[in-house]
Amino acid sequence: MSKDYEPNIVAFLCNWCSYAGADLAGTSRVQYPPNINIIRVMCTGRVNPLFLVNAFQQGADSVLVSGCHPGDCHYMEGNFYARRRFTLMKELLEFIGVDPRRVNMSWVSASEGGKFKDVVEKLVKDAKDTGPFEQFRRNKINW
Amino acid sequence: MMEGMKLQKEKLNDFLDGLRKEKYLFAPQKEGESLQFSPVSEESQVELDFQNTIIPPKNAVFPQTETLFTYQIGKLDIELPEEDRERVVLGIRPCDARAMEIIDRLFSWDEDDPYYFDKRNKAALIGLACLEPCINCFCTSFEDGGPASTAGLDVLMTAAEDIFILQPVTEKGEQLLSEQDLLETASDDEMKTVEKSHAEAAEKLQRKIDTEGIPQGLPGLWESPLWEKVSGSCLGCGICTYLCPTCHCFDIQDEVEGFDGRRCRMWDSCMFGEYTLHASGHNPRPTRRERTRNRINHKYAYFVDKFDVIACVGCGRCINYCPVNIDILNILAQVKEEL
Amino acid sequence: MVDLEKLRQTAKDIVSRDDVKHIIGWKQGTYGFRVEPHFAAEPDEADALTFSPLCTNNLATYLTLAEKLPVPRGEEPDTRKVALMVKGCDSRAVVQLLVEQGLTREGVYVVGCPCSGVVDVKKVEKMFPDILEPAQAYWKNDQIVFQLPDGEKEVSREEVLPQKCLLCRYPNPVIYDELLWDEVKAWGSEDYEDVKELEAKSPEERWDFWKDKFSSCLRCYSCRNVCPMCYCEDCVLDRLNPTWTFRSVNLSENTSYHLARAFHLAGRCIECGECERVCPVDIPLMKLNRKLYKEVVERFDYEPGIDPEATPLQASYRPDDEEDFIL
Ligand code: SF4
Ligand code: SF4
Ligand code: FES
């Protein structure tokens, strides 16, 4: 893998916590790698696990689902459902041979700009180690 | 016409290499668990000892998914796929070759389908006579059908003890064989043995249907309670149609990723609910009853009406692989009873 | 012990009732070892019903398969019960349908058939190839006896049963309105050996395993359609707007298909094995299902298709669900 490989990380952040956390990281001028593509969702409970599969198909090298800490979800229990679904999808993806480091979930609250930075840094490091995702990438090679 | 030629069995691989040199060679190979026709490469293990492949060889000329053209969003031009290479399909069973001849008629109905004929015209079919037909084969029920029928073939190949006999059927086949240098002329005795094995194979078929009257009679059974009865257990899956060598329905869709798009066509099945679903939400074939009725009618009535041939060759696949034992011969027998 | 007399008589009594539309059971198929689903609406049609080690089909799928056409104006909807014959595994599908409210308890009349394991027809056909004449089979102690044209053949259960039957823990229906004969003693236990074996491999090796399988998939959707738990009217895999999975058949879309199918059955799959049975290209779908089943049992202490009062797994949570992997 070439030195200058820059991974593409797709992150689904909930509107009320993690997105605000990312925003805070930005406004407090915390530096973190720019490899992350954020998709704002209202709640992690809105993340259909098929989003992850689709992200991988369309070119994500790693995915992240991030939301409020358990108990803090704006919709009370959205992240509890999300956690169950994510657990199962993660297990399934790993079972068919996707590297576990590519499938991530985190709790980042609105005040945790620093934690958001740490999470992104870890993901980028992991993604650089694992290399580009090619296993079931939907790409022009098939066409 | 050139006489029968023989090939020593141990030279088969060299023979395949010869064919493969300039052409795409499709031959039965193990793909995962199932045997199917796929392009032969250096490492391929070609298998010629089988009853029939699960997936029919139609994919050699009519792939399950095929790009019609590619384009870029926002630009006005399209890019056509490269022209296809000459190809040889080796080991195709006579029933499946007949099936190709049958779908030719559809694809050349009003205008020649360029994608299909680009491959089809470049394909030479080397058939493998079917000496051990499967229990549900009924190819002899059709005019020019049979385990050693040459319909649609360019060369007929028959396995004997330690040789293969290759008999050219068309000029294309003759041309193809004359280019190969591993062949020798077969002796009269050898030809006789082969003929005998063909006759014996035809005797081995256990199932048969007398199609007399079915094409004319089917339209009259449109509202018969029969259809409800035979479709009750249907799951609405695509096994019978995808595995059928004469089924040729396709769907065309645009697939876009980012700014790259392609229009492609892929096999479709009349047994799926969305097959006839209109944009309005109306579905003229709303239940499995209508779909099953359509499948039988298409093969045994509409196709006969349009193209003068029954679109079923008796390969037995739909009977063998239907998960709920819907048996086309059984349906046809019931149809005959009602005529 | 299987009592066909009783089975047919019971079926006749049931279909004679005014509030029953038909009974769904099994009958001898058109050739060899095949059995086909049979819908008996009249007492005399019940004579064809049978039960034997060849009765593999999970008929619970027909509870939701029938298309629901709009009722013509002036007509009353048909609210009669559907009677259904079930083995142990099949009955779990009924329970799970009740849990998901895909079915009402009044809508079905369940006739339980305690079962000693049904065969894997592919194995049997390999063992006794080229048998066209309809053949029969019955259980005898630890054997299955096949009645072939050239006499009876005894085969040990291990040789012809599919994995799901060898491991079966619920051979007796878990829900029924009527039980046809005495319950059998359960024999199976589950240790997920083959799942663990694959888990122990490296991601690359696992992908190598699945890559081959997924690329041979034809996307005939038989595995989806046969599944009693796959009954969405508008399946996500058929949708065009948005298109989740493209219709083209290649490794990427096929993988997406299989992930979606397996995931949607997590905590719902009742391990009847139908998906794997029907697959024409022998994709080991049960490995995916069992992997998720294992996670569901181990992590969430949940077993689908046992308790009709349960809440569906993915529609519930515990605040203390494991989250060791969350950053
Ligand atoms: S039954 Fe087999 S071939 Fe058909 S869609 Fe399912 S896995 Fe694919
Ligand atoms: S996924 Fe397979 S084993 Fe599970 S319920 Fe559906 S058909 Fe049965
Ligand atoms: S709103 Fe943040 S997880 Fe639900």
C-alpha cells in the first residue's frame, strides 16, 4: 500500500450529541484528520445497519456510528436499539471476513470535542493499517 | 461433410488448450459446489462426467448480468462495451443447444438483438451426447429432441471408452475441427459403437409427454381451477426460470455510483411479483396462480403461436430443483386431462 | 409413533368445520423422495396427507405467502382459520409469527406432529440415485427405512439427516391446538462447533470462504421466499427507490443481499433450515443464520420462536446490553 493512502471513513453521527461534539471539536479548533465524512442523522436509532453495508459497497474503508451516551439519547432509547442492531451487524460483517477495525461505534456527547478527536484519530490509524476496503466494494471493475 | 473424428481421452486437456488459444472457451467447471459453464483458464478443471449442469449454458451467450453501455452523469455520450470474442461452448448437452436455437428466434423476432447476437454468432457449440440421462429428462418428447440430437450444435461429441468421437454438424463445426491437429479419423467400428450408444441412451429416458393438442388447448383453460391447484405451493422464487435453458426474460436497469453509471440488463423471472408490477401499483398478474399459468402458457402456447416451436426442451431442471416439487410434466398431464 | 390413520381422520374432521378454510399438510410428491405441500379443503382431499421422514417443507411459510388481494365490493373477507400441520421447528415459526403479530392466534389451527428428524433430500438422492418411482420412508429406532423399488433399505439417521435435525432441540411442537401422537424425546444439543471453527480463522480466510459462496449465488430469491419469517410485503431487496441492493448479480451485490437477508433474520430465524435446503447452488446459509443465532443467545439471552408472549429481539433492549466494543 502506498504511503499516501488516505482512508475514507463514513461516520453517522446523531444530531444531538455526536454531531454537536464534532462541531465543538471544530469550534474549539481541535485538529483531527480530515478523512472523515460525516452524515448527520437525527439519532443512532435511525441508522439502518444496511447503511454500513452500503457505505462499504460505495467506497468507505471504515465506518462509524456515534451517538449519545446510554441514557442520554434525545429520544430516550434510540441508542439502546441502535446498540443491539449494531452489535449484530458488526458480528455478521466480521463473520464474513470484514476486519473488525473497520466497523466502529462510539458514544460522544455534545461536550466531548476532545473525545471525538481521539475517536477519529484511532479510526484513521486503524484504517491506514487495514488498507483500502476492497472485499465487496461496488466498483467499476465489475462493470 | 467431414467424417467423424476421434480424440484420445488423455489428450483432452491439450485439445482444450488448442481451442482456448484464440477463443473464449466455456466448459463445465465446479464453481463452489455447483457445476456450471464458465470461461476456461489455465487452472480450470473441466468436467465432462456429469448428467447436466445445474445452471444452463445460456449464460455463455446471454449472461445473467450484462452491461449495455456506461455513461457519466452530466455528460451526453455513452460508451459501448467492447465487442465480444469468438467463443466455443464445449460440453453443452443437446437439449441446451436446442434451447439456444429456440431463444435465437426470440432475440431475432423483430430486429436482431445486437448484444445477444454479438455473442451468439461468434459461438460454436460442441455438444456432448447425453449417455446417462437424468430421471426427469424428457427431451425425446419433442421433435428433434433427444440425448444425441444435433439440433443447434456445430459439433456433436460422444464419449466412448477411451476416446471421444467428434462429428461435425455444421460448416462452422467442420472448420473448427479442421483447425485442430490432435484429431484422427475414426474407424467405422468406432462410429458404429457411438451410434449404438446414442440409440441406447434414448431408450433410457423414463419420462415423456405427448404434447399433441396442448398448444391449441391451453388458451381454453384460462379460467380453469387447475391453475389454482398447481400453484398453491409455489414459493414465487426464480429457480425454475433461472435454471431453464429457454427462459430468456430480462430486466433493464440503470446502476449509478457517484458520477459513473451503467445501463445493464439482467435475467428476470415471470415468477417474481414485481415482474409485471406497473408503476401505478396495479399488477395484472397479482398472484402465483396467474404467474404459474403464464409460465406454462408462455412455453407451450404463446411461443408456439409466435415462433412455431415449444419453448421447453425437456432438460428436467425445473423438476429437479423446484423446492416444493412443482412438476411441469404433472401440470401438463393435468392440462391434457382437461382438454 | 406416526399414525397416518389418525392424521387423516383428524384432518378430515378439521376441514369439515365451517370456520376452517383448509388444512396445509404434506403429500407424496411426483417422483423419488420428493414430498409436496398439500392444501386440503374438502374431507376427501385429506386422504392424500402423509407424514414421514421425507416431509421436509416448513409449511408455516404458507401462512404469510398467500397474496392478499383487495376484497371485491359487496363481498366479505374470508376470515376462516387456516389449519396447519407442523413439526417441532415449523411450530417455532408459528410462535415467532405470533410474536411479531404477523398472525393472530385465532387465525390458525395448529396440528402438531412430533418428529424424529426429516431427511436431507440431497443426501438421500446421492445415496440412492436415479429413483423415479415415488419412494417412501419411515422411522425405526435410530434408523430411517427407505422403501425402494428393490426392497427396504435401512440407513442410520446420522447419514441422512441435515445438520439442523441432528442438532434439533425442539422436535416437539412448542405450540399446537391438537397433538397427533406422543411427544418424542429430544436428542439434540447445540455447541456451534462449525461456527466457532470459522470464527477462529483470520478475516482473510473467512472472506475467502464466503467469497466463493456469495459469487455463486443466482439471486433466485428462493431462500428468501421459502423462509417463514420473510414475509414483508415490500422487501427491501426488491425496492428500486432507494435501491439498496442493485439487481445485477456480482460479488458486491450478492454480498449485500446475503448480509441483508441474514441480518433481517437475526433474532427471528427459528432454524428450520429451509433456506439452505432450497438453495440450488448449495450456499451454506445456515452458517450465517447460526452465527447470528449464537450471538443472540449468548449476548441477549434470547431465543426466538419459543414464547408467544415475548417481545421481538430488535424491538427491545436491556440498558445493560454488552458494549465492550464501543469506543
Ligand atoms: S436460494 Fe441460493 S441461489 Fe437462490 S438467492 Fe438464495 S442463496 Fe442465492
Ligand atoms: S432463515 Fe432459514 S432457517 Fe431461519 S427461519 Fe428462515 S428459512 Fe428457516
Ligand atoms: S439522539 Fe443521540 S443517540 Fe439518540
